[in-house]
Amino acid sequence: MSDINRSTNTHQTRRADSVSGSAGQEAGELRTFLIDENLGLLKQGREVIASLSAGEYSRPLEGTRAAGTVGKHFRHVLNFYQNLCEHTEGVLNYDTRIRDPDVENRPESALKLLGDIESMLNEWRNPGGSREQSIVIAIGNGSESMHRMESSLERELKFVLEHSLHHYAIISMVLNSRNIPVPPEFGIAPSTLAFLGRR
């Protein structure tokens, strides 16, 4: 190989390494940002759960079964985080949730699970502490109807953030209908809060 070819190959390798390193840094920064956003949202949930009595937390919404209870909505939100944090071998399935009745009926059980999730997310903020970037999403409960698709940890962190906001908005409406105060920012997307702050 000529000196010119060696020089060209070395330059291309260094450039590829530089691009790869830059992409990795950007992914790490995005991951940290999304983790912080989710931790902020979980903190909001913690404050609301801690403010409710067991009766308020587990009281059904009158006239409909669809909205369930405040506790069921929080349990549902926490189950999605739990599945994300505990997924193994790069495969994540939100359909195989635990659905622990204690978490949907007892505020203290929900707060315990929420704290465990916060700890796991905080571990991901440390260098080398986060899971693999590539994730396979499994869809369906039975093996015969199972489907799979590619995703990433960052994409799923964004998903659980938006999913939580949706349920927080429902919880906020339920509690407001019962004259139970909730923080004004509860259930509102950070982008919406930023938009409103600019007006």
C-alpha cells in the first residue's frame, strides 16, 4: 500500500471515529436529558400521591368504569416505567405488566415502587450505568401473536414520558372534579409549559 493510501485510510478511520464519538456523545446527552425529564415527572407524581388519602387514591370515578381510579392510573404509569427499567436481554414488552393491586389501592405501595424506579433511572445517569441503546419491542401476551420491532432506550424514555403525561392529565381532571387541589403544572407537557412561559 502506498503512503498516500495509508494516509487516506488513516484519515478516514480517524474521521469515522470522530463522527462515531460525536454521535455517542449526543446520544448520551439526549439520554441524560430524557432521564431528567422523567425524574421530574415522577417527582410530580410523588407529590400528588403523597397528598392523597387511601380513600381518595382508590375511589372509583362515579358513573363510568373506563376512567377507573386515580390509583389505577398511577399503577398503570408506574408499570410502564417498571417494564422499561427491568427489561432483559434487550427485549421490552409493555403488555406483560405486573398490575399489582397494592400499588393501585395503597398510596404507600405506589410510593415505594416509584422510589425504586427513581433509583433505577438515576443509575442510568452514571457513566456505564445505563442499559444498551438498542431495544427490541415485543408486542402481545402470547407467543403465537408476538410481534417485534426495533427501538432504542432514548425512544422508550420519550414514550414513557408522553404516556405518563397523558394519564397525569386524566388524574388531574378526576381530582379537580372532586375539588382536590393538584399542582398547576401537573399533567402538562414540559414543552407546553415552556410555550406558556414565553407568552
